[in-house]
Amino acid sequence: MAVKLTILGSGSAGNCAYLETEETRLLIDAGFSGREIRDRLLTIGRTPESLHGILITHEHSDHVQGLTTLCAKLQIPIYCNRETKEAMEDQFHTKFVDCRIFTTGVTFEVGDVTVDTFSVPHDAHDPVGFLLRTGSGNFGFLTDLGHATKLVIERVRAANVLLLETNHDLKLLEEDTRRPWSIKQRILSRHGHLSNVAAAAVAEQIVSDELRHLYLGHLSRDCNRPELARAAVSERLRQIGADHVRIESTSQDVPCPTLSF
């Protein structure tokens, strides 16, 4: 059976992906309301009741806002590290009963999926990236990071499919009048978010013969455009002859077509 990946949505206001193998059904982050996640799963004929777990990268609301609804009602296990659990409980003023705590950097299994975890530089308590290893291929998730460390590059280089943050266009961010300079500094910092140009440089370092699909995610509504992100990354990959990589844009508003790998 092919592994199926659906990016249910990705952007500054919400992030959630769905991975399905023969034995296991997982969400990677839950950054929409519980109702919205249910509605988006229904578009691919799935429901939250069938989930075996939710993997959490970090505690920011655009990655966790659906947790209380989903987990309180359905008792879906949450997989996160201890600092993220504590930060989420402070944020929601509640206790998450079924948290499967992992130590950042360890590998664990959920059904027939092997989950590699690794630290990423972002302004959260203990943010992580994931590489999900399945019988059909490896799926990497890098949605929030200010820069890519050597560790990050090494851990996701085995990916056949990768979701990579392309948060902002530098010119659009500089010209944005809604964000104060302090917020812009945070976004541009080494613990903020990747620009299109920075993401293109990361893609160049990660690309291998095995990387087949590259999803451009976590785009800012105000400070980026899908065509700008795609142009920056595709031009860098073209320069190094990586024409075998298919570049896909993600959307905040609608799920991407399901990828069967």
C-alpha cells in the first residue's frame, strides 16, 4: 500500500498535515480548530476518530490550536517533548492526559512509522523537526526555523518528500506597514523564520537524488506570494541541476492534493 500525505493547510495562521500508511494514521501539528481539521479530513474521506496520534513540533498556536477539542473529546495521543507539553498546558490552562513524551533527538515508533526527532532553531521552548520513515519512503517536516543548522541538514537529507518553510519575501517584509520593527526583527532573526532566499539555500543543501517532492509551506499572508517562493527555490535548484525535484505550493485555505508515494 502506498503511503499517503495530505498537507491539510500551511501558513502563518495554521499548519496541519496528515500521513497515512497501511497501519497508521497521523497528524503532524494541529494548527486549525478541531472543527476545521475535521472538515479538511472529510475532504479526503477521513475523520479524526481514525487517528493514531498527533505529532507536535512546538507550542505556537498556529500548530496546536485544535488540540484541546480533538484530544479532549477523542482521546487521541499527543506526541511531544516535555517542554512543549508544559508550554501548551500553560497556554490552554488545561492538562493533556495522554501525552507520549519523547526526548528531542530520539527516535520512536508509532505503528509502522518510525519518527526521527531533531532540534530546530526557533523561538519556542523546545521546537523540533520530524523525519517520518515508512516502508515506502521518508517524509520530512521543517515548518518553523530561523536558519538550518548542520544537524537539521543531516537529519532531513534522507527525505523523499519534504515540507520546507518559505515564510516571507524580504522586500515585502521590509515594506510591510502592519508589523512593528520589533516583530520584523524577530522574524528575521536566527530563531525566527526562513525567507524565500534562505529556504532556497536550505533546499540546495538538502537536495539529493532521493528527494522527489518539495512542498513550500508556512507562507506569510502579507509578506509572501506563492509565485515568489516558487521562483526563488526553483531557480536555485535549476542552477544545480536538480530538475528531478517536483516543487509544490501549499495553501493556508485549502488542502493540497493527496500525494501517494
